[in-house]
Amino acid sequence: MASANVTQPIDQNVEFDSGQKFIGPLFLVTMLFFMWGFITCMNDILIPHLQQVFTLQNWQAMLIQTAFFGAYFIISLVYYIISITKGDPIGKIGYKNGIILGLIISAAGCLFFYPAASYKSYAFFLFALFVLASGITILQIAANPYVTILGKPSGASSRLNMTQAFNSLGTTIAPLIGGYLIFGAMGEVEISADAVKLPYIGLALTLIFIALIFKLFKLPEVNAQGVIVSDSGALKHKHLVLGIGAIFAYVGGEVTIGSNLINFARLPEIAGLDETEASHYLALFWGGAMVGRFFGAVALADFKKNINRFFIIGGITLLSFVTIYNVYGMDMALYALAFIALNIVVIILGQFIPNRTLWLFGLSVIALLTVGLLTDGALALWSIVAVGLFNSIMFPTIFSLAIKGLGKYTAQASSLLVMAIVGGAVITPLQGLFADLTGSVQLSFLVPMVCYLYIVFYGLLGYKIKKD
């Protein structure tokens, strides 16, 4: 039976004295985080577009997320079954080959969008999304634990926050580029399934190109000295099991908020925007997650002096303000600055401790959702947009807390945690159904609020390692 203090063979023979040997591999893996962030956020553009193309109800449109995140569950479940019967697949083929396989499958899914649009079949679109997400699932299983072991164990949360920040860069850019290409330029909405062909062919070619780079680049293999386990030992760790629930809740909450943000911004009592204008707020929602993850990477990194943390965080804040001011103007920049300041205050209250920062961020999201539920106009819209800032550190922090001390079960635990991303498939249609039944998109934000209550619990108690 594995114990919480078991020697971690996955980390043996890795020299942590110098991080120079890991810079190249981390840069390449960071590209993956950017790409799957970009692809995932494209779903938020697809939802309102295909809803109009096929005249769908809210819950039907949310099946886009069900197909996408359902693949995470099914593929991860298959992976887990293989790992407990035949041994860990990533342990056998290596992280590099696992990443290349994931990229090729994702590229195939993107190419399926062309016939889906040609046949004007919503079911075909859902199939294409399932294949696309299947490849990303394999990438997630390989890349997330790989990042945690490419460096000092104490910096695992910081490294995951940094790579997840570039994931959020992808989700920030996707609404702008995707909104332009799919909805059309100058605010003209083209109601045609063919509008998705060009963007997804471009994504397929990009993924194939990245796969070739990985094929040619030599990556360090740190996979447990060839130790392949074939039992379900990972599930004997309570903090992992509870962490699976936390990932489910986090992804479900974040994805459903992003999926409903454009429709929320279109409400007359909120902002009355069209899809193209609303996509800018979606970009800010994901941009907030990017800024927050850079903050998290700095806050949870090893610094000898806290003043260095605040200096870097101040620089990121200034850069964010200037960027938003230049793109959107002073009013939006001031709103963004106010919520960034709130985020920094909560980080300081978290005292740079991962689990403490996690539950404080969870409480902050609950407060923001409450404001979004009870108010109208710009305050309500910005409160929902600001949730992105506080979502920021949740996935990497939960992930690193959940796999802590698992040693040879790390990759198996990773597949279980990635399986929990199915929360995006389950919670999103639930919020869509709630909106249909109540006739209120605004009131439906009660659904993700429940998710963040569980995250608060995990940060307070669930993360604790129970020794055998």
C-alpha cells in the first residue's frame, strides 16, 4: 500500500540544482498550454454561432461543451482502466510520444470541422469536438505532471501557474480572433456553418507543425526509472479523491461562466451588446485568468524577499492597465484595475500559501457571482468578468496539491484528475437548463456558485494528506 511519504521514483536522478536544463522543455510544453487554451475557448464562440445556425435552445447549444469535456471523462477513464490492468501508458511510451499522439488526434478533430460544416450537421460538429478534445485529454495527462517534475518540487504550483498563464493567453486571444473570423468583421454576423472551416483548418495545421517540433526536439524523460504500476493505488489517497471533486467543480464553474458570458452581456438590462462586442468581454474574462496566473506563479514561487514578488506583480498590473487602456479605453481600464487591485489584496491575505490562497479565491468568486446576480448594468457584467481573475490559480493549485506525495502513482493520478474535467460537460448544460426553466440567464449563475463552495472546502480541509 502506498503511503503519503513514499519515495517518489518519478523524481529520482533529476538534478534540481540548476533549472537551465529544463528551460527548453518548459518552453515547448508551454506552447501546448497556449494551444489547448485557444482551442477550448473557441467553444465559447461556437456556442452562440451554432445556436443561431441550427436554431438551438440553450441546453442544446451547451451540448458543445458536453461533447468536448465528455471526451475528457471517457478518454481519461479508458486511460485509467488501462493503467490499473496493463500499466501506465505514459510510463511505457514516454511523455514525448504521449504529447505527439495527443497533437495528431487533436489535429484530426479540427479537420473534421470541414465536412461537418459542408453537411451542415450539428451531430457531426459534436463528433468533431469529441475527437479534438480526445487529443487534448492525452496532452493534459502527459503535460500537467511533466511540468510539476521539471524542477524543484517546492516550485510545482508556481510552474503550473506559469504554464497555465499561457493557457489563459490562448483563451484571451481566441475570442478576438475567433469572434472576427466566425462572426465576421465590423460586427456583421454571418449566420453560416461554413464560417468555421478556415479557423479550424488553420488550427489543424498549427497542431501538426507543433507535433513535428516535438518529434525533432529532445525532451528529458523523467518517468520513474521504468517503474510501471498496474494497480489502483492512487485512489487510496484521500486528498487525491477530494481533489478530483475540486477539479470537477472548478472546470464546471469556469467553463459554464465563460459559455454564458456572451449571452449574459447581450441582455438589455446588463449591456445589450451584440455577439462581436460581447466577445471582447469574454476576452477580458480569460485575460483576467491569464493575469491572475502570472500573479499566482510569482506569489507561489520561491523568493528570498517578498519585495521582489510585489515588484513583479506591480509591473504586470501596469502592463495590464496600459494594454486595456490602449485597446478598450479608460473606462474599461479603470474597471479592470479595480478588480486587479482586489485580486492582489486577496493574494496578500493568502500569505503565498497554496491552499490558503485557493479557499480565499473561492470565497472571492462567490462574492462576485452574488454581485452579478443582484445588480444590473456595468457592475453586474464586470463582476462576472472579474471571476476570471480569481479562477486563475485554481486548476494548477488544486492539481499540484492533489498529486503531492503520490510518487509512482503520479501519472495515474493525473489521468483521474483530467477525467474530472468532465465537470465542464456536466455543469454547463445544467446551467443552460436552469436558464431555460427560469427564463433568466442571470439567475442561472447560482449553478456555478455551488461549485465554488466545494472549492472553498478543498482549500480549507480536503487538501490535507492523510498518512496510512
